[in-house]
Amino acid sequence: MAIAREAEPVGSLKEVREAGLDREDLLDVYRNMLVTRGVEERGHILYRQGKIPGSFYTGRGNEAAAVGVATAMGTDDVGTPLHRDMGVHITRGVEPWRIFAQYMGRADGPTKGKDGNVHMADSNLGLLAMVSHLPAMLPVAVGCALAFRIREESRVAVAWFGEGASARGDTHEGMNFAGVRQLPVVFICDNNQWAYSTPTHLQYATEHVADRAQSYGFEGVVVDGTDVLAVYREAKRAIEKARAGGGPTLVECLTLRMEGHAVHDDAFYVPKDMFEEWAKNDPIERFRTWLRDNADMSDEEEDEITAGVKRLLTESMRRADESPMPDPATLLDGVYATPEDLDTPHHK
Amino acid sequence: MAELTLVEAINSCFHHELQRDDSVMVMGEDVGRAGGVFRATAGLRDRFGPDRCVDTPLAEAGILGTAVGLCMAGWRPVCELQYDAFSYPALDQLITHVGRYRWRTRGGMEFPITIRMPYGGGVRAPELHDDSPETYYVHTPGVKVAIPSTPSDAKGLLAAAIRDPDPVVVFEPKLHYRTMRGEVPEGDHVVPLGKARVARMGSDLTLVAYGSMVPLVERAADALGGDASVEVLDVRTLKPLDEQALLASAAKTGRVVIVQEAPRTCGYAAELAAILAEKAILDLRGPVLRVTGYDVPYPYWQIEDAYMPSVERVVDAARKLLQY
């Protein structure tokens, strides 16, 4: 039996305004969703061209969840987006050319070619880079929230995880600590229903992942992760509640991973009719229709946004391709502090 | 004999061992329906049922802890950890339970657990999919460690691990899962733990390696061909080590270069060098040299070749030692 609250869809432009977004903001959200998908589609092309070796991970179907949450974050808030959350990087302002450079292992990627793929983040934009062990990020976000609490800063940490990650011990440890101290952290579960080949019924036994929140002493909410406005509204509520001292919330965004775990995986284990059913809820198409029906988005506006995104992506790929390879001489850099690093007031 | 890839050899071992002994079972993330992300367990769930090929939740510590309990009830679990670095969350259960339960029961219970994982780099994978963590395991009391370098040994060492009464960790060189083919005996095929393999006979210098580094040092031996007679020793079992084979080769050639992919400090090569210093010092004509990875997290693909021991680095070390 479900315990978590089920979020309502957002009906009208008036409701959106009440939640804090005006019409221009909505067009930005739409643009960010298009850039998010566009970066991954172009990245996939680079992969097929052999410019990205190894594998390539996408978040198709998760654009609304990622962009919706990131739109609700404050400038000084921090977050730990995962490999389905390209929309968070885009919304926070990471330039697409640097993402392409990262994919190709170039020196101008956020990790300077030391790591590839979506193992990246720009800490200047409040983002903390994920590791493959996704639930390992949750205690880290909780640590950020504890620091904000101790310093009495009005900041919130947003911690992403998936329903697969929900099975591991560090998820429990992070949430328990956050609940005990009522810390300013919001847990976002990207529940895309498949952890590689493992379906939800082999991963957890509650109806929703968010049902667990009650056992940690905070609220759980399930939201349709293909509805960017519903995601935004619930994330905004949770973030502002945390900022106001109300403690954590677990927001579960329900989506379907529309592609394989990575592009080498054809997802043969996902029933075809499941894909067909969820394809009807494509988050971008859904929001586009909403904008036309509720915010009078015109053909001209839509064309202008689409063309602008195309130009941005083309230019970004060109610029990324000019980025140099990392110098092998930098192989050992950055493992330990240098003497210069130690020459700071903190160490004197 | 059949010609199989390394991962096919592992799969054939599973089919044989699960057929042979109905207390053997496989568990791990994605091992059942998907047959494992590298397909090492393909076909097991359909053939032996979901109780002997168990898809677990995504929880590595839970997998090893559950395996300890399964042993207490008489099963012989074989745990797949999806990648080398994905074993780190399970180190707690490995060190606190897997490695010491026999000792804690004063031999009253046995824990025939096999833990296997793909390891190593060279496949252009992201961070935490390329590590060589064998030293953590070798350093854990109560745990045996094997690393095959050929399809035949991949089958034979895994069979030995499954039949062994103690916990055995088997690292499989993922670089060679599909790129290496070789003759593999059909049916029963066991390579005993604790026996090294002389991959190539020689008299001037010994190259010692294991797993993914064995084909590399064989290429280095080819490159040195005209200049020196090179012996290649494939360690195969890191614990228990075939110390006799190591000392015999050192006594014969008097020159030893040890090659490991893992970071340098306190790596397995350091242990081998210490044994040679203790027991072979009078046989040696020069210092024991190491060619290793660096003390840095494994880097992404554009610079991973700068990290990996190369034929050139091995040849350089060998020439230096030959001219010592």
C-alpha cells in the first residue's frame, strides 16, 4: 500500500505563476529540455563515429525530471546529478561544448580529460561529480547539507539517486542521518524502472521508493517524471521547505528509461509494449503541447527556439573538436596537493 | 577441445559445474535474465532455474553477506561483482565475514564462496570500470586469489575455485573476454590453485606476470628474442603463491622483472620482490625490477595508454637488467 503522497499535475499558466515561473521562464525550460536531448543525440553520433570510445549513456525520457528539479534550485544550492540527468548540467549553465569535449576525453572537458562520459560536474556551478557507485553520492550531499546547517547558510543540497541505488546501504545511511538531523537536503529518485536489466519488483518491495521516506521521518512524494511542471512544483516545494528548516523530502520522479543502460545495450529485457506506452508520454512533446495549449507558444517562437538550439549544438561540436587531447605528462597531476596548494592560510 | 573466447570458457565452466554439483549456485546483479553484462552467466537461469541463478538487487555488500549465509545452509555460491571497482562496497563483508568466518568458527564451518569479477583497463571504459584491486584481496586473511590469463585457465581456475572449500576471488581480464581465443578442454577441467605456469622457457631473464599482463610480457619476450632467452612465468594463483616456481625460475635466470597493471605502491609485485629478496638473493645477478601502473586513479581513455605498462616499458626494464 502506498504511503507517499502522489503529486497532482499542473493545470494552468496561473498555477505555474503561483509556483514561481513566468512565461519566459517556461520557454527557457523548454529550450533546456531540447538542448538536453540534443546534446545526447549528438553525443550518440560522435560515439558512432568512433570519437567517443567505450560506451555512451543517455537519459532519454528523463529530461523533464532533470530540468524540472534543476529549475527549482537556487543559485547557491548544490546538487549531485547522475548519468540520466544531463538536464541538470544544462540548466545550471554548463556549456554544451564543454560536455562534448568531456565525452571525447579532451582537455577542455570539466575533468580535463582525466575522466570521460557523465562522470563530470562543474563545481563552480554548484555541481558535484558522480561516481559509478551512485548511492555513494547521497551521504556526500548530506554532508553538504550538514555544513550549510552548521554555518547557518540558507542553502540546500539536492541528492540524486536511482531506484537501483535505493537498494544499497549508503542510501539508507544518508537518508537516516538527514532525517535524524532534519538537514536541508532533498532526495530526488530518478525511478526509470530498470537498473540495467533489473526491474523494480526485483529491486524493492514497497509500492514506491518514496514510501520509505516515512521511516526516516520525512515526507515522500511521487511525481510523474514526464511532466516537467509537476516535477518543478514538487521540487520547489521540497527545496524551499528544506531552506526554511523543514527538513528533507524524498521526491520520486517516475519515468521509463527509453533506451538501453548504455548505447551498447539493446534493452531486450524491457517489454516492447512498455516502451510503446511510455513513448506516448514523451516529456518534450508533452511540454510542447502544454505550451501551445496553455501559454500560446506560437509557430514562430517554437521555430526560433528549435533553430537556436540547433545552432548552439553545431557550434558546440565544432568547438569541442578543436579542444586538444590531454597531455600524457599530466597523468600524475592532482592526486595529492602540490606545495603551491599547501601555501594557503589554512595550512600556514 | 573447443576453441573458445575467454568469456565463453567461463560460461562453459558454469554450465559444467552447475550440472556436476547441485549445491553450486550463481548470484549477482543482472546475472539471470540478462546473463550478466558480459554474458558470462548466459543460459544458466533457463537451464538451472531462477533459484540457482539469482538476480539480486543492486547491493554488493548484500550479495557477499547473503553468500555467507547460503554457505551456512550448505550452498556453494558463486557471486558475480559486475566490475572490479564495484567490489569496493562489498569489502566490508569480505573482510569482516567472508575471510574470517572459518577462523571464527575454529574450522567448524566452511565457506566455499567464489567471488568473480572482470578487472583491468584497456577497454576505454569510464572511471571505476578499469581497476586492478587484487592487492586488497590478497591482503585479506582467509581469502584465496586467482587470475587466469588464458581461456583454458579461465575455465580451470574457476572450476578449482568453485570446488575449493575456502573463499576464492577470481579476477577475469575483461580486456581479453572476447579478444582472446584458445583451446579449452571440454567437460571436467580443473587447474589446481597454487600452481604457476611457465608460459615460455628461457635462461637469461624471467618476466613474471598474471592476468592481462601475461600476453603483454609475451610480446615483450618476442621483442627481446634476438638478445636474450626470456622465461615467462604466469603466476595464475596469487594466494596461495607457487613460491617454488618463482624461486626455481629466479635460480635459473638470475634476473627477474615483475609486471603488474595495478598502481605501484604495495602492489603484488612488491610482495614477489620481497620473497625474492628473502629467499633468492644469492641467485640474483641484479636487482628485481618492477613495471607497474602509477599511483593515480585509473585515467580515462585519451591518457590511459600512458598509465598502462607497455611492451616498451617492459623491454626497457629487461634491457636495463640484462646490462646490469
